[in-house]
Amino acid sequence: MRIVVVGAGPAGMAAARTAADAGAEVTMVDSEPEAGGQYLRGSARFGHSGVTHLKNTEAWLVEGNTLHLRGPEQLRFDALIIATGAYDRPLPFPGWDGPGVITAGAAQALAKQGVTLAERVIVTGTGPFLLPVATALQDLGATLVGVYEASSPARWLREAKAITANRHKIGELAGYRKVLPRLETRTAVIAKHGDRVTVAKLDSRWRPVSHRTVHADLVCVGYGFLPRTDLLPDARRTNDFYDVDERQRTSVENVYAAGEVTGIGGADLAEAEGVVAGAAAAGLNPPAKAVEAVRKGRLFAQALARAHAVQPGWQTWPAPDTTVCRCEKVRLEDLTDATGMRELKLSSRVAMGRCQGRICARNAAELTGVPFDGQRRVIAVPIPLGELAALPEENKS
């Protein structure tokens, strides 16, 4: 049985190992030079005699039982497991597109290589991911000006069931005790000009109620994550994430999904989902321990999504000349009245650049009130026209 896994983070590696242990012929495809994904970047060592690991390889289309790779190359499969992870969501504010502003994920990736980029740093956004990023930067000697959480921890008081099922998460907070004194809640960076950073206190809807100026060289921004679901655009979704059943099956036949493409819940949930997906794709009943870990982990993921949901008050932060789409240099005042995402793209060129709206499309939709279409595109990553021309004739119809 031929199983292809796309993505080599915790979910992808677990899926590949589990399927190979079941006797399947497994190929794991990943665009990075080494396995590990964002979470284990630079520290993972993957090896399994039953798994072929294709590094530095981009997948751009699923067509029937064929996965198209950059090259052009093709992989036939009996089952496909998508474990492509997610990427940071920044929110635009005056100065966010200038020097000294990066995503929290980029800051963490650099920190794992021993790089901080600046002496005085701020971490701002929402969600528990802010804490390990701040800790990594401080451990490298950066001066932590502040860690600003836009939401209120009181939201977690409504999530007793999720907390009870995931008690170990509470213990993880102890690992971030050095940065907790710098944490301010219902607070966010809403502008940056040079080293002058405007920090606002927010109401429950994230509208600024007061502000002050602090000085920092680097602002690291992270308002949650958006899933990389481009490879399977027609699969059924809820809130952008793939819908899967108890065996991690998507609505597309013979295609499974695991990890952050099904919801953001941490590396332990992603790994458990990978085990379930790998076993199910290989025709086995998933281990009961992994199934239970997925059940508990999804309770946490759902609670996390509720407690740290982006609130509409952020739409008051940008000024008319604030950049919304960095690739095409589209400002807030350039966004046109539109009835849908396609019309908005064609009339303002927002989401038409190199990143194809991965950074700006959802923000543009919320700023204009048009429905967000989930960025469903036929080709998952930009590829040269020459590679399309090199495809066999039967694939060009």
C-alpha cells in the first residue's frame, strides 16, 4: 500500500512512522531542508527504514490519486495524509510593514538559530504561543520590554472541561515563569514609528481605551494561526480548518488530515492525530491511547479558539494609509466596496501578490465586510509556467 504524507512536523512524522510500522510503503514530502516543522525546527532527527523522506520538495496539486510536486514530478498514492501545519496571522497597524516588525513564528525560528535581531523587543498578539517566543528571546539576552496579550485570561474560566482534561498544560506555564512578570493582558501594540511603539489598553472587543508610548527595536506579532489548507481546496471545512472524522478522514476519499490543518492545539495533539491518521490510512484501528489523546487535545483546541478569538475592535487600529497587502502595497484606503472576495481582489489587487493572500486576505475581508472564501485555489503554491507546460498532455485538460 502506498501512502504519501505531506508535511514533516510532529503530525507528519508520527503519521509516516505509524503507517510504515504497519507495513505500508510511505513517502513523506516536505518543503523544508530538515524534518521537524516550526515546533521542532533544527532539533528533530527523522529516520525510518520504511519511509522515503523527500526534502526541499513542494507539493502543488492533488489530482485524483496523484500528488503533483515541483519538478515536475508525480507521486501515486492509495492514501494521502495532509499535515502541512499553519502559519502566523499578523494584524495590520501603522508601521507593521516597516523595519523592526516580524511575526512571532519568525522570531522563534531565528531564536532557535541563536538570533534575536534586536536588543529591546516586544511580543504582542494573543494566545499561549507568545510565552515560548518571549522566553526564547529573553534567554538569548534580549531585553523584554513587554509581552502584550490582547485577550483576557478570564475567558479561560469558562473552559473548566478543557482545563480538567489537559491538566499538564497548566504545568507548562512554570516553564515561562521568567517572562510572566512582563505579561500585560488586554493590551496590544497598535502602531510603531522607528523605535517609538504605541501600546494600547483594550476593551473586551479590542477597541483601544487608552495608550502610551514605549521604546523598542523589534516587535514580534502573532494573532493565532491560519491553516495551510491550499492543497485540498474542496474538502469540507469549519472556520478554515479541515473537518475530519474519528479516523482523521477528510470529506475527500482516501485523504486524511492531521495536525494544525484540523485545529490549533499544540504539538502533542498534532502528534496524536498523526498516529491516528497513519494507522487509519494503513487500514488499522488507531491505538486507543492516541484516540484518547486526540479527544482531550481537541477539547483544548476548541477552548483555545474561543478564549483567544480575534475581536473586531482591531479594525480600528489601522489608519487610512496603513498597508493591508504588503505584496501589492495596497493600503486600507485602497480597498474598494465589493460584494465578494473575488471582486475585492480584482478591484484593489489585494491578495494578488506573491503570498497569494496568505497574510492579507482574511484581514482584508474583515476590514471590508466581504465573506472570506478560505483562499480556495487550484494550485497550492506558485510555480513557473514552464513546469505546467512540461506536464504530460493528459494532465493539461
